[in-house]
Amino acid sequence: MSNFDQELDASGLNCPLPILKAKKAINGLASGQVLHIIATDPGSVKDFASFCSQTGNVLMESTEEGGKYHFLIKKG
């Protein structure tokens, strides 16, 4: 996993909570900083992909490991 500036653990939360929490966390970051999100909702894979395309942030990485989904989002 690459370097990141902040981590958000959204495990156990269902849509749309991981996105809402990520949005709030990203708002607190400077442009170019990276947020690492951990989620357990399988729907979050699609959610974060569309969230990034709609908001101009960059989905750098999206992986699944042992039922947990990891996302690296760079603030646009």
C-alpha cells in the first residue's frame, strides 16, 4: 500500500456512510494529499469509483483483502 496522509476506517458501515465520512475527511485535506479508506461494504467499490469521477478526486488504488476493501483517494 502506498503512502497516505490520513486514514479513515469505515468498517461495518453501509452505504452511504463510508462515502459521507470520506467526503468530510477529504474536505479537510490539502490538494494532492491522500486518504486511505478501509470499508467492509462490497458496494463501496462502485461507490468510491463514481464518487471520484464526480468530484474530481483520483482513485489511486482499490483493493480487497480478507473481506476488507482498501481505497487510496488523492484529493484533486
